[in-house]
Amino acid sequence: MRHRKFLSQLAHERIHAAIDDAEHKTSGEIRVMVSHQSAPDPVAAAQQAFLRLGMQQTKHRNAVLIFVAPRSHTFAVIGDEAVHARCGDAFWRELAGAMTGYFKRGDFTDGLLHGIGRAGELLAEHFPREPDDQNELPDAVVEDSPDQ
């Protein structure tokens, strides 16, 4: 995944809409972050970003972060403690495998949309939307600055 190509092809509006749609079925929260930094250990970088974005502060600890670092051709999908307890490692491996296929074909937005959709299905199954549900986190794609 080439950094500039990835960024130029990313359809922010479609990603935002997919997150909004997925979150209408669940009390869970989904975020997508694109890092301009190299992330040789994408899981560790995703965990740091998760905390920096305050995603551990959701009411039910049911947030999911899709973290992409196109400069190092890496990504990770991680969930807060309640999500991980319900789905385990097999789900994350399956999801990452499917997203990898999209990314290898250069279908960056579709790869993210697939990840958002599958994460949304998992969250809806285990954390259905509640009548008083509030959107706890912004749905827009987050990008760090290139010089962080």
C-alpha cells in the first residue's frame, strides 16, 4: 500500500457513512485512524492510538479501532476489553486476512468498508443498540500529523 496512493484514494465520506450506519445497530463505537508514521508493530501503535483517542472511555468498553499505517504497509484492528472478551483472536485474524486481500489489490476504501462492516456486525451481535444510546466518539477518519 503506497502512502500517497492510499491517501489519494481514501473516500472519507464513504468511510464516515459506513461507520455511522454500523453504529446505528450497536452501542459500540468504531473509529478509523490513518497514521502518517511508519508502524513496524501496528498492534502496539494501534494500542497507543486507542488510548490517545480516549477510546477506552466508552460506557461499555466496546470500541473498535482500525489503524492503518500506509507508509510501512501495516495495519491492525483492535477492540477494547469487552469486545475482545466476546470475539477472541480468531475474529481479528479473519478480519485482518480479508482486509489484507482488499489492500493488496489497491482497494483501500473497500478494505476499510469491509472492516467497518464486519466490526459493526460483531458489535451489533454482542452489544445491541440501546434506546438511550449516544454516539460517544466522532465517526470521521482520524489522521495524525506527518511530523509526530
